[in-house]
Amino acid sequence: SRPSPAATPCSSGAARARGDRRPLDGMPAAFREEGWALPADWWQPLVFGGIAGSCGELLAQPMIVVRTRMMVQGVSSSSSGASSLTQYNGLVDACRTMLRTEGIGSFYKGAALNAASTPFARGLYMAGVEFSRATIGEGTAATDFAAGTIAQLIGSLAYVPRDIIIERCAIDGQLQKQVGSCSSSIKAFRTMLAHEGVTGFYRAYLPHQCVWIPYNGLFFTMLGQMQQAEDSAGINRSGLALGMLNTSICAAVASWVTTPFDVIKTRVQVSGANPELFEFRGPVDCTRQLLRKEGPKALFSGATARIAFMVPNMAVFIPLYEFLKSSWNS
């Protein structure tokens, strides 16, 4: 947000008489003597974050479905329900099989909910980033990691229930047997509400944080360090192309590193679709079963698809947000 102009020294009584408010020593300008005052551009993260985030999410929507299916398919091959999940031999085979057997629409399962909820979720996310920058600062590994963490915690208010519905829709055509119907976002919502209650939408709340706090912290830490290095080298960072390249690299690395957490989180989130197949007593039990039945390699199931989802998503989201904000303010 824009820095507030420096206040002229004056007595508190005279200041109150004129209606002036002087920033407290050592505090950001947004914190005022008589309470919290919203900056004039408070709406920008919510609006521009929602627009930019929606563009990124919908562009990468097909890979959400592919990634989810590849992350959960190992459960079938390692359990008694060997024919309960369609199996894929990698990213390309998954795309070919889905296109041949289910059609192009299979790549957009859950897209309606994604389009409806992402503006709010991404708006909250960028509001968290800007809040962190305004109160904690930016430019160091610690402050950049904090920005990612705060963004995740605020954004997850909308992200957690959204993710579980989208992932339940994603495996609808892969599961041979499931509880209720998840052929659409509305049907998935009704099925979960009827069979699992409200708590079903937050089944994997803690695993969700274990995935996205490290991801966002690592992403923003790497991005901040890359931008500092480019500034030191005198590189002009005003263009979209460099911003997209920077975010692509950071998203790819952060995605791969945090894939094991995402595999566990995803399996726990979709377990309500078929409790007999996804027979977990929580994320710890899920991890134990995975390691015992499938081996450590299974922790990186769907890693390529996850990178293919996050790279275009973030490469559009963050640079476009900064572009919209700077264009409006200029």
C-alpha cells in the first residue's frame, strides 16, 4: 500500500482539535493514535488479487484434476480394492486416458466452484501478503517467509472447503464406487453435507496448512531473494516477462519440495468419497500406510502434474496482480 505522508510534529491536543492523526513511533502509518485507519488503497489486494488469481487458477484448472488423480491412485494398487481406481502411467497417459474415456469436460470437474470461489480466496491471500508487508516489512528471508505464511492462513478460510470439493469432483470419473455423487460442485457439496456434515469440509485443515505454509513461505522467500539479486545487478524488473519467469522458477521448486505433504493431504481430503478404500485414521496413519504399502517413492506421486498446475498458475497470478496494481496507481 502507498506510504502515508509524514505527519508534522504537534501536540496531541492540537492534533485532535484539527482532526489530525500522527503515526505512532515504530509502527506503520496505518496504525493511528486513535485506532486503525484503513489506507486508501485497502481494496486493491482484494479486487486485483481476485482478478489475477482467478486468471491463474482457471488457466491451470485441467492440471488440478490430473494431479489429484495421480496422487490418490496408489491407494488402489496397494489395497484390496485393486480395481476401484483407474490407473495412469504418468502425466501424458492420464491426459490421454481421460480425454478418450471421459472427454474434454473431465478436465474441468469442479471448475464452476473454482471460478466462483477463487476471487474471494485469492483476494484474501493477497490481502494477507500486503498486510504482512505493511506491518512486518519485506526484503529479508524471514519477512518474505512471513508474508507467505500470513497469506496462507488468511486465504485458507476460503481455500480449505473449496479444495476438498474440487478434489472430490476431480476423482469422480476415476472412482468405480463412491458415496453419493460428485459429478458437479453442487452435487459434491450436497453429498458431503449429507454424509459427513460441516466438519467434512475441514477434514484436512491441518494437513492443508502443512502443505501450503511451507510452499508459500518458500515461494516468497525465493522470489524475494531473486528480486534482490536482480536489483543489485541493475536489471529492470518492470516488465511482465521477467516476473513470470521468476515466479515460474519459484513455483516449480516450491511445488516439488512440498509434494509429499500434498499427497498425504489430498488422500485424506478425498477419503470420504470411499471410506473402505481410503481407510485412514488421519494424516499420520495415511503416511504410515503409504510408506508400508507403496514405499517412499509414492510420496512424490503426481509431482510433475503438481508442477504443471502451480507454474502457470503462479506465473500469471503474481505478475498480473503487480501489473494491475501498478497500472492503477500510476
